[in-house]
Amino acid sequence: MEIIILIFSLVILLFSVIIHELAHGSVAYSLGDPTAKYAGRLTLNPIKHLDLFGSIILPLLLLFLTAGQGPIFGWAKPVPINPYNLKDQKWGSIKVAAVGPLSNLLVALFFGLILRFSPESILVAAPGFVIIFSFIVQINIILALFNLIPIPPLDGHWILLKFIPEKFEAFKNFLRQYGIVILVLLILFGGSAWSALTNVLFQLLTGHMLTL
């Protein structure tokens, strides 16, 4: 049973990060940038999006280090975007950055509301259904929160940089230079905070406690 749950969780993670990247590319395309389309990235085909470390090695490593308890997260290859092609030069880059985490929140909301409003008799009779949908909600919440961190190379930093005045260029350079180090430290030592916030949002969406 545990191996089946492991496989399902990895598949859910994979398609969740694909939806995330597809959302970036689709919005960029709608705003006039065809870079992702020409790169063949406006597709749900996982082969086009797989990142060896972010899509495979890191999720497996997290599952191993947490004895299969998670949380797990990862990423796909970033969709190529050329911000100079965007018709909306003022807000276009923020729209493209924000839609990735937003897509994960919408997926979590959709499946979370199904769990919230499904009759109790169905939930009791179909525990597999509950487990799979709960994983979808949990993983997409984690992906949304993770990508909203305002640290390079995550989506949140593009939003943050837009609102930082030019006089703080030294701070921007600091984030670009040491962002990956800060990010690794957050991954290693921020587990309890991630879990607490994920639990709160999970219960808010589904009406149930997170027990996975």
C-alpha cells in the first residue's frame, strides 16, 4: 500500500509542477511572448518539462529523508520567457510570475472543495478517493507557498523585485547572489513552519484535518 501511495504522490507532484509551468507559458503567450510555444513547452507532455533534479531526485530524496511522510515538493524545467515580448511591459512579468502559484492554489481549491462538500458516506466508502484528493490538495498548497517565497529563482522574487525601489539595487544583488543558499536553509530548517501553514490551508479548503 505504501509503495502505491508513493507512486501516486510522485505522479501528482509531477503533473502539478507541469500545470504550474504551463500556466506561466500560457499567460506569457497570451501577452504576446511566443517563446514557450516555440520551445514546445505549451503541453502537458511530462517529457518536455522534466528536470532531473527538481522533478525526480529531490522528491525522492525528501521522501527518503522523511521516511515517506513528506512533505515533498519539486519543480519542472522553467518555461522560457522573454519579458521584452510582453505587450504589458509594466505588469506583464508579474502576471506571468504570479500565475504559476495561482494555478496550484486553484487546483488545491478545486479538489479541496470536492472533499469539503462530498457526503460523509462517500468519503467513508471510498478511502482511496480521499487519499488521492488529499495528496493533490496538500502538494499544490506546498508548491504555491514554496514558489511565493521572494527568493531567486522562485516566482515570488520576480514579484518582490518589481516593488523594490532602484535605490535598493544592492539588496537585489544580494538576493541574486545568495538566494539559493537562503533557499536551501529554508528547505532544511523551515519544515515545521511549512507543515503548520500547509495544515491550516488544508483544513480551510477541505474542512478536514491533514492526516497524511
